[in-house]
Amino acid sequence: MAGKEEYRIFVGGLSWDVTERQMESAFQRFGKVLEAQALSTYSMSLFYPIIFRMKCPS
């Protein structure tokens, strides 16, 4: 397989006040978290994604 693979996942049903650090702590056991980005909205929408990239061990 040529090149590195990256995956993005959506994690739903989270508290509105979840932090990027909390997400990194929760998922670090699966591999190195390269980036955690909380995308918040100021509307009352139910869509509140947390996006992060991980590098998983081989």
C-alpha cells in the first residue's frame, strides 16, 4: 500500500461543552491523535461534530 492512510470519524451525542482535550484523552488508546477540532455552532441545531485525525499503530 503506497502512502499513509488517514481516517475521519464523526462522534455524535456529545455534550455541548466537551473539549478537544477530553476527546483526545478518550481516543488516545487507539492511536496517536494528530488533530482534534471542535466545530461549534451558535444555533440550537442538534448537529455538533467533533472532528479529529488519528495515526494508529501498525
